[in-house]
Amino acid sequence: NAVFSLNDKSVINGVATHSSGNHAQALARAGRLRRVPVYIVMPRNAPRVKINAVRNYGGIITFCEPTLKAREETLKWVIKETGSVEIHPYDNYRIIEGQATCTMELIEDAGAPDMILCPVGGGGLLSGTALAAAYFSKNTEVIACEPAMADDAYRSFRAGRLIPGVNPETIADGLLTSLGERNFPIIRKFVKDIVTVSEESIIEAMRLVYERMKIIIEPSSAVPVAALIENKLDVKGKTVGIILSGGNVDLKNLPF
């Protein structure tokens, strides 16, 4: 959505972003479809499976240190060197619009649930989920789920102001980024609550989904399931939709 919304003149030198891997893959794929170069800044410790996928989709990777500051500074350098256009991984309305289609499809396929659980990192997927639920199913509550080890969204939501995380460490590598400025007002208005879960529950949720549902998910995807395992929410008698946000995991190095 973001790549194809730009005019031909804008993308003549390509597009660029920073990402731990999921947004990077999507952008690389979109760039290939539009036949423009895609420059990706990735942290050195990004999972190998995500790095390989980005390269397979044609993304041109520049590695940096695993901090948000390093990612942003390296991206500025890449954009200056290439003349490419930045497409932010979450703090971008076009990205939010595109990610809203997950909830739209959920409601179309399964009907309007009482509650939707969604993982939150930077807030792009959560913002899209909340907006789509508000538009297509006004009575559906949206609950964000976040690792307790990377709980900036939880703290920001309760404080009513952005409180960025400082080098968080969690197995859910896709949720390391702090909330974006465009995302936060949407989340405050349309999200019912944010809950946090432990690393142990994230791993247990992964195992449960693998064994019982036969679905490959990464730790970030398991966070909403972990919230149910920890009984963080009253779901008795309710229909609950869960956004499983990614399956980029090294099958030879599972945490369980």
C-alpha cells in the first residue's frame, strides 16, 4: 500500500526503511513488484531467517548496531547516499492502512468478534487493527499485548504520554521498537487496554500453537496467545480473534 501509493517520480531512486525483518520483507516484496530498489537497515542480531528472506525478495541490506538510535541514524545515511524515499515501518499512515486489512479480513471471514488481541511494538499493526475494528465492528474491543520486557506501550498508555523504551531485550524481536507519534493518538482513542506477558508465557504460547494448531509462528505472534495463557483477560463466553503477525523463525533453533 505504501509503495504503490507513491508516484513514479518519488520512487525513481527506490525506497528505504529500518526493520528487524517483518516490515523489511514486505517492503522488499512490494519493491520487487513495483520494480524499484529497496534499501533495508537491519540490526546485526536480526534472526538469520529474516535476513535471508529479505535478500531473497531483493532487499539491499545495511547492518547496524541493535539500537533504535543506530537504526535511525544508519537509515538517514542510506537515504542520503541513495536518494531513496523513507517508508517508516510503523509511524506511517499508509502502513497503518495496509495493516488494517488483517482485521478487515478477520471480520469478513469469521464475523465480528467480541474482542481482538493484537501484539504491539511500534504500533502500526495495532493502529490498523483498532481503526478497522472501529469502522467495521464498533462493538469489538481491541486489546494490545506486549512483552513485559519491552513494555513502553503499556507504560505510555497508562501515563497518557509517550515513554520510549531504552534498549529492551525480549525474545519477541519484532516488538522491540517504541510506539510511533502517529500511532499513539490512534491507540489511545480506539484501543481498550494493553496487557503485558512474561518471556516464559511467550515460549509456552509458541509451543501450544505449534503442537495444537500446527501453525508456524514467531515469538512476537505468540504474545497475544500468551495473554490468554496468563489469564490476563476475561474471555469467558466471548468470541476472541487473535492477530498472528508473523512466522519468521529459525526452525532449527526453536526456544522450546
